[in-house]
Amino acid sequence: MTTMPEYQRVAVHDSHDMNSSSSVFKAPSHQPSADTASHADLNTNDMYRDDYGSPYPLNDLDAPVIPPKRSRTKKIVLISILTLAILAVVAIAVAVPLVLTRKKNNDSESSSSNSPSSPTDHPSSDGGGGGGKNTVATTGETGSKFVLDDGTNFTYVNNFGGDWAWDPEHPFAAGGKAQSWSKRVGGEEWVWGKDMARGVNLGGWLVTEPFICPALYEKYVDTNKVADEWSLSVAMGANLAKEMEEHYATFITETDFAEIAAAGLNWVRIPIGFWAIETINDEPFLAETSWKYFLKAIQWARKYGLRIYLDLHSLPGSQNGWNHSGKGGSVNFMHGTMGIANGQRTLTYLRIITEFVSQDQYRDVVPIVGVVNEILWGTVGPAAVQSYYFAAYDTIRKSTGTGAGKGPYVAIHEGFQGTSIWDGFLPGADRLALDQHPYLAFRNDHSPPDEMAIKPCAWAISTNQSQKAFGVTLAGEFSAAINDCGLWLNGIGNSKGPECQVWDDWSSYNSTLIASFKQVAMASMDALQNYFFWTWKIGNSTVLGTSSNPLWHYRLGLQQGWIPKDPREAIGHCASVLQSSQTFDGTFLAAATGGAGAGNIDPIQTSLHAFPPATILPSFSGAQISLLPTYTATGAIKTLPAPTFTAAPSAMVGSGWNNADDNVLAYVPVSGCEYPDPWNAVDAPLPATPCTGS
């Protein structure tokens, strides 16, 4: 067995009885369905997540990885009476937590913050009327029954001591508790370094991807050249609103949130596209619609005790040229002639999002905002990436102020360069988190599953080092896949070799292979500590009649056994693979969690990473930078709409804007200027007449 040095997982304060065994870790054999099966070399031409500009070889283990528990008669009479009395008491005791009547008014809600029926400390009033004697349940534990918003009868099942909590008349009261060991949403403060984020992504929902929701694309793939949401939106044409909203309404529903909590998870990462806010010019995306479903996600997350990491997954111009950026092809975000303008537009969208989620009604549910997903470091370049990161951070903190509790954590992606290069970036920044996406699938490593199963443990070392030197370090994405097999994983039209049939046919996996993949999953969970599996659900293909990409499908893995039923089973999994020394005791640098000195960044750093940057790849620098087209901050600022509640029509839902003093206007095109196509301007010539804004 290969032994890797220097590992110690972070000490956590989960209340659980799971045994962190340090017995010798031995992964089983790798054969998919028969002991005689062979593992052929796989085609690893990655069109999904890869940065060919990265300096690290794909087979370098130490490199970063690319891309939801008296006389007998008299005695008999006495015993019978006592038995009935005991049963009555038990019945009352059981019924009380499952069916709570709505309070007559807010003044009667005086239980502790740990109670699901207690309101959050903010806002002081949610505007709910109450006043009735309705006996509709507003909280419950496993076995409780209620009716979902869509009218479906539902039985809540949570074997981890979790509960749900939702009072339609008081929609901003404290929410549910995902598990006994997880903090109640709106009632208990999340503490990084003590509390562990165990989550999944809701990929393919509000930003579609062909490999996650193939049926949506299969309808058009033979008659239209669809490859991404841009081309899919064009192909849908007049049916766009109907078909896309049907997808939003059915792909992820309230029951998914309940199931995620029941799976032992307590966070979700939700990718959204900028078109949740608006589109401009000829952008074909369905605008201003997915936000309505994100609002539903906030409500459902609150109800079932989940917290949300909102990830701005798709940016104007595309930050990586991959299909999940909205449009595959060229990179026009912070790159090329329209790079700065696309960056400015994104900064406006980040302000709009931040102002909404920073409101008292929502901030406990959405504690993290990610400013970009998987920016292509090798293409965009370090200077432009870091310039945008500082501008995004600065924009958000000017809106929220600095210090714990003032707005969300700001997450930046490490650009597939590993975590260590970010040590020393913006020291003193207030609650700046680092997001890594380590994937085995794109390493071009043809090792059998039993050998691959130990490799994620190496990530523990860099994760612990990053948490000590940088701050909160998350794994925003990872999977149990060891190769890039799977329908359309690398994009529509990218063929797979015949050997992939063995890996895609999950119904033929034998117990040995399932056990190997479970080892991969648990090694990843233990090493990464605060993580979000990609992804919760893969939709069925209408052609295959089933779901492909099984090792990216958390829900399927739970059912079939390669995902642990209890994620705490992974605790200590890597201890027998790695020797300990690189400990992280759960104590971050003070500024990293909003403590002393938060927001005090060395002026040398702010100058070094000023926006716009001194160079824009592929070829702009010096005086040319001032000639690049830019937008002007003179436009009316949009606000995101708040939800409405039938049972609480007077609820204080917020204006959509948390800080009234944040009155900077939106970046918009300069009137009268002609701009190159912002989605296809990498090498566009500079305008004859400069179009530069203030």
C-alpha cells in the first residue's frame, strides 16, 4: 500500500457517534461486472473541464485537478389503567413536535432560537397576520405528514434527527434543522472551523448542461446544432419560455431539498446564470425567470435546514468557453477586446445579487456568493483574473460593509491552479473564501478504481494548508468519477470509446466495483472537508431510457451504494493512507471570518490588483488598455424581485436592496457608441472612435 505523508483532518464539533476508524484502508478490486473484465485505456479528450494553459501535467497527483434517526383481577385492571395512561402520555409527547398550531401573533413566539417555531432575530417582524386557529402543522420530525406547495401529500423522512419548519403566515421565522448535528437555519449561527459544510450542487437546474439534463437537448440535437444553453434557447424559439420554465419547475422540486437533508447533507450550491437578472442585445436566454425558482430554493432550503452557496456560474462573454458558461467557444470575459466591458457588466450583477441576499430576510439562508465559476486561468491570465477578483470583492464589500454578519462570504475559484498560489492574495480581506474543484475524472489517469480510491486523500494536505494560510477553503465541485466516460460529459458530439460502456452501465456494477467507487467518494469527502458534490441529480436520457454519468449522480449513488448513506462515515477515512502532521485546528485568520482587521488590505495589494488590469490577453497592454471599449456607470440599477406569500400578504419581504447608501449606478453601454459583439470579440479591432465610460 502506498503511504502518503502529512495529513490531519480538521477537528470538528459534530455531535455524532460515528467511529473514525484508523484501520488499514484497503480498496477492493476494480472489475465492473465480472472478475475477468479488463480496464481499457480511456479517451480523455476533455471538452468539459480543462485548462490547457495550466502549467501542471494532468497526471501529476500533487497538481490541482481540472475539469443531499391485590386480587389478580384488580391487578389486571390496575395494570390496564396504567398502560392506557402511559399510552396517552406517549401519544401526546409524540404528537406535540409533529403538529404545532400557528401562533395567534408574534408576541407568543417566545421559545429559544433552537426551536423550529421561534422566529429569527431578524427581521423583527415578518408582517404575517396570524390571528386564526388553524391547526396546520408548521414543523415536524420524521414521519410527519403535510401538503407541499404543489398540492402533493408528503411524508417527511429524516433518520438523522432533523426537522422541517415552515409557517406560511410567518415566512421568515427560523427554519428547519437538516440533522441533529447541523445548525438550524435562522436560529443558530454557522461557525466555520467548527461546523462542516456537506453539500451537493443543483447542477443543470437554473443553468442547463447537456450531460445533466440530456432530455432537454435530445429533442433538438438532430434538427438543430445545439451545444449549450445559448443554442438550445435559439432552437426552442417561440417555445423557449414554456419549455425552459417547465424544466425549472420539474427538474428540481421541494422534495429534492427534503431528500438532500435526509441524506445527511446541510448545504446546496446553486449555479445561476446572469440572465436571472437580465439579457441585452441578442442574447437568447430566457431572462428574469430562473430567479423565481431561486426564490423557491430559498424557501425550501429554509424549511429543511439547508444553506445555499449561490454561484454565479455563467458570466457575460463566457469566462471559460465551456457549455456551462452559457455559450461554448471563445472566452470574452476579462479577455479580448470586450473583456473589460463584460467584467464591468458582471460587477453590476454581483451588486444586485449581493444587495438582495444581504437583506435580513435572506442572509441566513444564503451565506456565500461565488463571483465566477471555473475561470480559465491560462487563457484569461493571472493579472486579469486577480484584478477581477479584487474588483468583485471590493464591489461586494462596498455594498455590505465589513465584519462578521455583514453580507455573504465572497468565494473565488482557484482557477485549477491549486490552492497554494493564493496564499498572500489580498491578505486582510473580509471573509474571502477559496473554492477548489478537484476532479479525478480529467487526470488522464488510467489506474484501476482500487488504485484511484486513495488518490483524493492527497487533497487533504493542500486543503489544510490553505485553511491556515488563506481562509475558508471549499470544494465547490468534485465527483466519484475516475474517468471522463458518460453521455455528453465532454459536450454534445464528443464521442466516447467502446470501453466506456462498462463504466456507463451502472446497473451491471458488481459489489466490488461499487465498494471501490464508495472509497473514492469517502476519500474525497474526508480530504476536502467542506464540500459540494457535483451533482445531486442527472436526468434520464430519452434515447438511453435511463441515466448516464452515474458517478456524477449523488442521488443514484445513494440508492445503489457508491455514496455513503451517512456522509459522516467518511470522517477519518484518509487517516490510514496519510501520516499526520499538517494539522488545521479550525482556527482561521481573524479577517478570514470577519474578525479583527477584516477589510484592512495593504494598499500595495489593492494597487497591484487594480481594475482594470494593466494587461488584457491576448495582446493588449500599456496605452491600448485605455482604448479598449468600456461601459459607463450611468444606468438605472435593477433590483431583484422578492417572493410573495398568499398566507402572509403583508409580510416584510424586503425591497431587494439592503443598503440604501449603495447608490452607484449600473454599468451600461455609452450612448452612441458602437461596440463589437461582446461574445465574439477576442481579436476584434479597437474601435476607430474610443468608446470608454467613466
